[in-house]
Amino acid sequence: MHQSEEKPWITWLVSGTAVALLLATIAGPVYLYFFVGQFDGPLTTDDEHWANFGSFIGGVAGPLLSLITVVLLLANLRVQSHQVDAIQQELLASQHLRLLDAWLSEIEQALRADITTGRPNAKMNLEFADMHVKNEKHRAGPQL
């Protein structure tokens, strides 16, 4: 029940992340190829330029990775919440089954017990399995 609601959302998240990584993997080299081709020269050897470029990448990638982490954390909490609900429902069902088994056992004992009829030396025995009443008369005493 909850898993059917959960699955499309998680599938969307995982597939979206995979597509974004694939696009970044493809777009990076293509961008560098056109960047180098556009300016007709090798990449810079100036450390300051590379430091600025690294700061830019870190400034963009850091918040994006943090956002992805928060989204995955929320998804994990949601899954765990549904699992806890399912475990609680299963525990409640198990408790109900144990209670019903106990009641069934008590009913079976009551149905198998001898019932006095008020007649001397006559007992009535109920058999639960056969679902009929069997009258047992003892021959030791007088019968009415």
C-alpha cells in the first residue's frame, strides 16, 4: 500500500540523478572542447585562474550536493516512517491473532467440558470437532 506510493517517487529521484550525472559527464568534455576551440589556445597555466575556477566549481557543486543530500535524507525518513507504520500494523495484527487464538482455546475448552443436567448420574458432553451434542448416561444410579 505505502510502497506503491513510495516507488514512483524514489524511481523519479534516482533516474533524475542518473540523468543529471550523465549530462554533466557528457557536457563537461564537450564544453571544454568548444572552449579551447573558441579561444584558439591551450588552457591557462596561471594558478590564480585555476584557483578561481576551483572556487566557482566548489561554490556551485557544494550547494547542489547539499540539496541532493537533504532530499535523499527526507526520502529515507519517509521510507522509514512507512516501515514503522507497517511494523506497527503487523504487530497489532499479531496481537489480535494471539487474542483470537486464546479465545478460541477457551471456547474449545468450554465446549468440551461436561455439563451437568440436573439429573442424577447423567452428564452431557459437547464435542466441538463433530459439532453435535452427545448425551452420556451412567448406569451406576437410577435413571429418571
